[in-house]
Amino acid sequence: MIAGLADRLASRVTPDGLVKLYRHAPERITGAVVAHRFRETVRFAARHSPFYRAAFAARGIVASRVRGPSDLGDFYTTPDDVVKDPEAFLCRPPAIVFESSGTSGKNKQVYYGRDELHAMGVVMAAGSRLMGIGAEDRVANAFDFSIWIPGMLTHQSLLASGNFCLAFGKVDPIEVYRRIEQYRFNVVMGEPTWLIRLTELAEKHGSFPLKMLMGAAEEMPSQAIGWMEKVWQGAKVKMCYGSVELGSALGFQPCDKISGYHVDATDFLPEIIEPDDDGYGELVFTTLRRRVMPLVRYRTRDVTRMSSGRCVCGLPGPTMEKLRGRRDEMVVASGGNLYPLMFENILSKIPAITPDWQVIFKLEGVREIMEMHVEAAGHAADDRNDSACVNLTPDAQTQIREDIHAQATLQYPDFMKNLALGIFGLRITLHPAGTLRTGRKLKRLVDKRHYDAPAAHSGNGVFSRQIPVIAGEIGA
Ligand SMILES: [Zn+2]
């Protein structure tokens, strides 16, 4: 009963009230509120959503007897479940939908209510407060508004927080750069690759004394942070971890003591499943306050590690490390979610190349480079020559590159827009037929951007030493 009352009180607070709760609420009370919210969410989902009703019945789960995650046994909600029939999750009529690219190439759809959007805005605003953004700060919001969630969600949080703002959307960084002085913006928010592009402009044309650059939706290269803070005259560079399924951010960075995130463990119940010996496993979460499309034990496919207890900075609550990678092959890069099928769709339309290809994401300085390695069909390596040479005329090689560009532009204009904006660099390398594949299975997308430890680069996959959980999938 006390937990129910505390829950109702906590649902009504302002961003500043939430900050106080986060800092000072006794662990015993927050623990009871979380347990209460989890039970209520499971019962509500079982009562109102056809998906949960069927899934629980199939496993013999009686919702009224569920007290904690372990009572759900091996039940998890997967991204595929959401892709397959998102409306089967609905418990109430939705007000708004956002999409997120799925690994299968079909977008996931996540629905929210008007009150939920507002509540997420308050939570995000509280997170921003903890990160050092006050109501007096003037914010340029350059997160994408089209289809995806970050722009609108950030906008909600700025309204809840009372910041003066401009909802730019993901425009050419020069548009924001030109207006920083005019509107006296001191905080800029956008995707990391976009913020890097903005910083390159500032380095070239002159910078302004910003207070903070805040990124989300993809990883920020650690080597970029120091450089960005210097260019922007001492601004802090901070990150949030969120997704369209999470709605608000699960992870945020109120302190400088850890490179990972503090976790919002009152709106979500996070779990790490199938951990390896070092504790790294897949992040799973249950939404605790959503009633339009509650997600119970949702598998994010993101691999990380969590620590419980107080952070060294003194704030309570669990923390999580930066993501180590993904369980599947999707790579968040070049300003978007990229998956093997997308490249398959592009490259299969080019008759002059073989079906074998590999895309490697790397950093040159702070710049993201996408290396597309393809094989020229019918041009096997000549034993007498260097196997890296392709016996094609320069014109024929140029033609292949142009065809790939044209196909990518035709099928994925959003992605090629990011290339045009200079958010990443694209390099297409031609190899002789039959030279890319060294094992039975060719890893399609290789992410070499954030895995700097020397051990990580040994073996045939960048993940092989760091994520034993998926090691079996690499050479298999
Ligand atoms: Zn901390």
C-alpha cells in the first residue's frame, strides 16, 4: 500500500522533484516502488494485451502470481515479436507512433500515449538536470524528428524543463552553427556523428563558449570527446542511452567518474541475461510506467555490464558500462541503424560484383569511415600477381563504385543524406573474386570503432575476445 502511494506521488512530480527523489529517496522505498510497478505492469499487460495474454498462457504463467522477473521463467519479449505484430501489444488506444529500424530490415513500431510522452519528457528533463542543464540554458535540439523518436522526445523534455529551445531536427550542421550566436545557445543536442561534424565546422570557422554537447542514439567515439571539449572552449560532452523501445533514456551521465551511464531504475527494471564470466550480457528491461504498449523483459540485443549500489560520485542507483556491442549483427553507425540486409539489398543489384562482401566501420581520428569491401565478379586473383589487385580497367572500377552509389541513393536516401552531410566517409574497395572469405562464414558488418583494447583485435572478429557470448557465432 505504501509502495502504491509512493508510486502515485512519484508519478506527479516535476523534473526538480524527480531529481530530489533520485538523489535522496531511501533505497527501501524505491525498491518497494519498483517491485510494485513491476507486478502491476505484468498484471495490466496480461489483462489488456493479446500478445502477453497468449504468451503467458502458452507458458503457464499466471500473471497474478508473478512477483519478480524470475517468476516469468524464460519468457522474454524480442524485437522480432514487436516487428511481427506491434498492435498485439496495445493495451490502450495510442496517440503517437515511432519507428526504429529492425535487424530484419522491417521497422519496429512502438506506440505511446499522450500522457506517456509527457511523463517521458519529465523523466528526460530530470536526467538533463542531473547532467547539469538548468532551466536557464538555451538549447539547440538537432535530433532527428522524422519517423524516429529522439527529436520529439528531446523536445518534450525541453518543454517540461522550461528551456528556451529551437527544434532544428537533423539539419545540415551549418544551419545550427550559423544560429548559435544569434540565439545565444549554450547547449547543442544531436547524434554523435552529427555533433562531430558540427565541431569540425567550429574548428574551421571559429567556436563559441558552449556549456554542453549532448549526444544519444549511437556511441560517441571516446577519442572525440577531449577534442570536442577543447574546440567548444571547455564545454562538457555527455551522452544518453535510449531507444525507441525505451522511450526515455535508460542511461545518462550526471557525473564524470564513470565512462558509462547511471541507470534510471525506477521507470525501468533492467536485467543482464546470459552474462559471461566478466558479467557482460544482454541488457533486458521492463517498462514500469507505460500502459499503451508495455514491454515486459524486452531483449535489447545490446551487450553491457551493470553494477548495483552507489556510484563513486555518491549518487545512488545502478550504473551500466558503455555498450560492448550487439548480439546480432546490426551496427549503429554513420548516423543510423545499419543491418546486413540493407547492404545485401544494395549490392545484390550490382551484377559486376560477387555475393561476397564485407563492410568495416572504423575511425580515422574522430571521423567515421565506412569501408565497403566488394569482389569484382569473374576476376579471380592471379597467382603471379599481388592478390589485392583487380584486373579491371579504371573505368570499369569507377562504374562499379558509381552503380553502388546510385543503388544506395535509390533505396536508402536517408542514409545517403548522411553521407552528403559529411557525417561519415564512404570508401569502396574492389577485391579479386574469392578473396574476402577466409572461413565458412563471412562476417558482414565489422565494427572496429570503439574496441580499442589490443586484445580485441586479435583473432578473426573484433568481438571475439570481448564478448564470449557471441564468439560462437563469429567463426561458425
Ligand atoms: Zn556517478
